[in-house]
Amino acid sequence: MPDDANKQTAAETPAKAAKETNWLDELKHIALLALAVMAIWSFLAKPFYIPSESMLPTLLTGDRLIVTKYPYGYSYLSPFLRVLPKMEGRLFGSYPEQGDIVVLKDPVLEEDWIKRVVGLPGDTVQMRGGQLWLNGEPVPKDPLPPANIVESPNLPCDRGAPAYREPQPDGTVLCQYPRFLETLPNGRQYEVLDLQDGTAGDFTQPVTVPDGYVFLMGDNRDRSADSRFAARAHGGLGLLPVENISGRAEFITFSVDGSTELLNPATWWPAFRTERAWDSLRSLPDHVREEIE
């Protein structure tokens, strides 16, 4: 009997050993995975969330998108974690193209913002009566049919513009904002909103962009703090140093309308704006192309 018991114990020992977890190895794998994610977010691409209405109608509050880190080279802000001291310029650097949508750190609070590049070094930028002028020439601003943006919990259309709120027979509400097509000298086209005449950003003095800087604007011209306004907390960007650009916006991955209730799974799927998934941010949306053709 003792021999049988010893044999049984010996047979059980390898099985028990096989079930034991080597926690040190597991921690190493987790650390390597975390380093890989940080490397990708620092040097290749990272996700970004749209928190405001400054880029309407191109980007809606609740859009999630992919921002590539390498198109303009790297700066002290490129690493996922803030580990580098402030430095001027960019490694392997190049300037954005006019019309690019970029993610940046504002120069005062160093928060993440997203805007469109309209002026490069040597360009003279001015707003006259709500129209963008570059180098003494007006940028074409052609009227389009009003925007029909569905009102949602994270995008109420009565915020400062109740006249454009249009209830529909099916119970939805559309934000029918005045919409225009701008065409930059390099041929890039995009939509802009112009909600009011005579706002502070509609009339500006001409500004020539110096070397090492860019001039940025939001597509929602009357609801955007950007290079038209002096850099201050939540008030403007001024001319932005190129090292403050952290990447170029490429495409939308998905979008949510703010109606999700975390503890109610029935609200999860209806909150998705499925029609926005995978929309490119490097060209006009298909529906706008159809409107202008």
C-alpha cells in the first residue's frame, strides 16, 4: 500500500506543478505589451477623442479618430509620456500641408486641441467679413445646403444658435447650420460653418506667419478658439510653434452621440453613429462631393 501511495503522489506532483503560474514571467509580458503600445502611440499612431464643437461639421463631439505621429517628424511632445524637456524644432521634421487637420498642444495649458492648418511660414493670413484671405487673395467660400447634423446629448444645436434648431416629424432634431465650401490655393477643400456675422473672429489684422510656426483655424468659425486669437488659457492659440504639433488626423474609427448609459447595455448600440465609421479626414466626404458635382 505505501508503494501505491507514493506512486499516486508522484503522479500528481507534475500535474500540480503545471498549473502553477510564473507571475514574474506574466509581469514581464505585460510590461513588454505596455512598452509596445507606448512605442506605437509615440512614434506611429494614437487614438484621439473629439471633446468639442470647434471642428463642426468635419468632426462631431464624440468622434474617435486615429492620429498618425510620423508625417511631420518628431518633437519633444511626441513620446506618449512627457519625458523630454521643451525643445524647438522637430527631428526629421517637415511642415504640414495647408488643409491638414492636426492635433496639437496649446501653448498655455498644454492641453490637446485639434485644428486645421491654413497658413504656413511666409503666408499672410487675414479674415475679412468672415472670409479667409491668404496672401492678399480671398479663399473661395462657396455656399452649400445647410448642414443637417442630428442633435444629440453631446451635440445640442441650441447652444448659441437656437435659430438653426429644426424639429423633424419623426421626433429627431436637426441642426441646420449655414455651411460653405472653402478651397485653399493648393486645391484642398473642406466644409466650414459660419453661424453669425460680425463676430470677433470675422475681422482680423493681416498676420504673416514666421518660420517655425503655423496658423490654425477651426472649421466652426464662430465657435473656435484658434490662431485668430492671442494664446491664453481657453482663449486662443496665436501662431503655433511647429514643435507643438503632435500628429495628423487621418480617419474616424467610430463615433458616439453621448446617450450611452454604462449600466444599460440596451443603450450601447443605438449611441453609435455608424455612418461615420472609417470616414477619411484627408478628403471631402462622399456626400459633399456629390453635392458639388
